[in-house]
Amino acid sequence: MVAAQADSPPIISLRGISKSFPGVKSLDGVHFEARAGEVHALLGENGAGKSTLIKIIAGAYRPDAGSIEFDAEARVWTSPRQAKAAGIHVIYQELLLFPELDVAENIFIGAAPRRRFGTIDRSAMVKGATAILERLGHRLDPHAKVGTLSVADQQMVEIAKAMTRETKLLVLDEPTAVISGREADLLFERMRTLRDAGVCIIYISHRLDEIFRVCDRVTVLKDGRHVATREIADIDRDNLVSMMVGRDLADIFPPKQPRAVDAAPALSVRDLRMALRVKGLSFDLFAGEILGLAGLVGAGRSEVSHAIFGSMQKESGVITLAGAAHNSPTPRSSIDAGLGFLTEDRKGEGLLMLQDAASNISAPTLGEFTRSGFLDRAAEVRTARDEIARFRIAVPGPTAGVRALSGGNQQKILFARWRRACHRVLILDEPTRGVDVGAKVEIYRMIHELAAAGLGVLVISSELPEIVGLCDRVLVMREGLLAGELSGEAVTDTEIMRLATKDVAGRGLAA
């Protein structure tokens, strides 16, 4: 079967869906349809209602009003189990796998084949897992522990889990948030395989380039309401951004400001090496400059940032921060020297998820709020209130928790933290990962303001439009080495990819 035809009936149809929570109307009369054999994008800013709509489709929430029709039948889901039994499977951004179990056990979790007396038929389970992975065109050892797999392979295990039953509708929530390059290409190939087999895929992503690459249609939500549903062939990126945020694409990136010609290096790195990861990298980052660090997954970009900050140990190399030696960095010494690091894993390594906004903002600078060995909580809260206003963070107040905040507001909490803590260099590793377009605009403004205040800003990003739109210069890495440097008009996505996909001797990669 090929992709859905425009006149084919919907596999799922939602009419007049409304859902409210205390103080918030998450969905207001939303209509949504998707067909068998299509990849249908569901877009909108954080808070637009996407997650609520998906949970209603999956049976996790019951709507306050409206109707659901799935596979030509009226449905009233009473549980996710019921929706899954009907053929609906959701793969969330945080994968629901058991790392200590092997691939076959994860694929058949809760659905393992049984022998006559009820014991698990291990050989049938391995055979079945192998067959499902072959259908997806993905080779994995069914005996391998899932915890040893790459994120891309773990995603394939999640998709294979859906295939143990007849899956008619598959929802992918930010599937490329932690992968890029070849891993993302493989995911897209598997999606096309499923689509061509008649599966309907609802695809949620903040990466607009992916939407145009893999999706057939798109539905946009804003403030809990349906804005539009369009064929991808009938719109462009500008149209899509305008529907989501009400502003033009040209307004997303602030204009670039040339750095002062006499600016001194805020950070100098010479011959940085980390066993098998970084193989002799040298560069300067100047005060007031936004420097991009680009490359495919595995190129060594994140390792560079960890080595400079001191959260991973370097093997050798010379690091100079504002003219002073910084050769044995630790996170504490880096912070004391005015260097901040916003990690790509904001939940695992960045935020204190069980603490409130004030505690998260003050975390690196608690000494400022300590009096005779005791925390001056009132001063901490006052400072946090000022930062919340400065960065326009949508949080009830300084004492509210950060766990329930949107990705964009969690990220702004971290920006507020590092604005106070660092005064020389700020390293940003995937600064807008999992963040909607509206929040991205605000984050880009913050980055420019920090550079304008004299900080040297190092931006690591897998989103090429972000690197091109933000950065004054771009260093491109490949396999731990510097493949090239771009500046001015040469900073284009084409040139970045040309360097990222060539070996260091300049030879093109084999197809």
C-alpha cells in the first residue's frame, strides 16, 4: 500500500473535543482527522494542546465534550489498554523500556508467547522479535541488553513493541530530540516503511525541516484551538511559522552584530584531546561573539563542552579562560571563573527536578544567599522573582516547582541561572531541544543579549537553521577533528553539511 490518497477515509476522527483542567482549558472544540497510510504532523507551541489531544487519542484522558471515531467505529476509551488493543500505540519522548532486559524481552513485554502450561516460550519470543525487526528493515541482536543500545536503536525497539499487535495508528512524540544525522535518516526510512504498509503515523516535532521532509499533511493547534489542516505540498516554512506563532520566519533570529575588532579571546583551546572522542581541537572564542559548533552525532561536540567545563576529564590540551590557565577544570572552578554550561540534558543534568524555581536559579551561586552558614531564603526568592520577570518565565512564582513547566520555560529557568552565574563564557549544548518555536524566539533574543553584554557564547546545535541564523562563526567537527571553519556569507547549511560529511583530508564519504 502506498501513502494515503486525499479522498481516503480517516482512520481516526475527533470532533469538537474539549478538555479542561483546574484553571486551564487545554482544548476547546478541536477537530482532528488522520488517514491510514499517511504521516500527519501535529504542531503547535508548548501549551497549544498537543499533548492533551494525544492522551485523549491514546485513552489516557477522557474528553469533557466531543466524539471519537476510530477505524470506522464510534469509541469511548476507558483506558490506554483499550485504545492499544484497538491498534493505537504512542511512543513518548522518554522511552518506556527496561534497560536490564534484552531486546526480545522488551519487544514482547506484557505479550510474551507462552507454552502449553503458561511458561514463556523464549525461542518463539526471539524468533518473533527478529521477524518484527526484519519487517522494519532494522538489524538488532534480540539477545542484546537494551541499556547497551544507542538511542536510535532503542527507538526501534519501541516501534517494534507496537508491532507485536496490529498497529493501525502510531504516535511519535519528538522522536529526533536526541538523535540526528544518519540515525534520524534511519528512523525516517522506518516511518516510510510503516506508512506504505498502511499505518497512520501522527508525528510531533519542533523541527520544521523534518515536517517538510517526512510528513504528508499537518494540523496546527494554538491555545487549545484548531488553526488549520494543510497538505504539506501547499505550504512553506513561513506559512507554518505564522500559523503557529503569529509572526514571520524573518523575525525569529535577531540581526547579527559584528564583534569588536579588538575583542580579546574569552576562551582559548589548544590541541584538546579526549580518548577516541576529541583528537586535537584548537579554537578561540572571543568576547561578545556567538560561535557555533556543528557536526553530526558522534563528532565530539558535546565532549568538547564537558571537557572545558570539567564535567568530563580531558586527556591533554591547553585551556585558557580570559587569559588565565584553566587546564584542570572542575564544574566548581569553572563557575568560580565565570564559565557556565547549559547541558543538552536539562532534566537529567541541568534542573533540580524536585526543587522550586528559586532553588534552581540560585543553585550555582548559593554563597550569595548564605548568611552565617544559613540560607537567606527571602533573598533567594526576591532574586528569583526578578529573573522570572526578566526572562518572562511562565511559572506561578519563585516557589513553584519546575517539574510541570513546559520545555521552553524549563530552559529559561536555566538561562536565568547562568546569566547570574557566568560573566565570561557560556556554553549552550542544544539550547532549544524540545522547545517550541515561540520559546525559541525568546531564547535567541536572550543569547544575543548575553553576547551583547560581552560574554563569549559557544552554541552546539543539531539544528542547522539555528546555527546559521544565530552564529557569527561556525566550527564544523567530524569524528573528533576540526573539519573546517565558516564565517560571514559562507555560514550556510549547505557548507556546514559539506564539511560535516567529508573526512579531514577533504574526501567525500562513500555513499
